[in-house]
Amino acid sequence: MPISELLKQYDKEWLLIKVHKFDENWEPVEGEVIFHSPSDAEVGREMLKHKDEQLDFTVLYAGEYLEEMAVLL
């Protein structure tokens, strides 16, 4: 499913996404949600469960970033 559709479907939640396709700049464009939660900590714990798998995944927030939110790259 297109990443843009996933972001619409899971408003104001953190998404752990298995990426199926990247664009020419290595931005994820298609994937499937493995896990979602309003809590970034829960998504982080779920991500650790997949650490030994050979997956291309990304974590995205499906909502507007608030001023008090910090983003680490």
C-alpha cells in the first residue's frame, strides 16, 4: 500500500512499516504496517522484536508534528 495511504489510515499514531518499495532517493513509497500505536515507546519495543529479521523498515508518525516533539535521525 502507498505510504501516503497508510499515513491517512492511522492518524496520530506511530507506525512500524515494512517497506516494499523505495523511490530513487531511498524514500519509502510502499509498504505494510507491522505495528501501530499512539505510543512511540511501544513501537520501539515492537521494533526490537524484529531486530534479527532481514527487513527494510521505517518508523513514521501519521500526524502533525507538535512543537514539543523531537525527531532523531
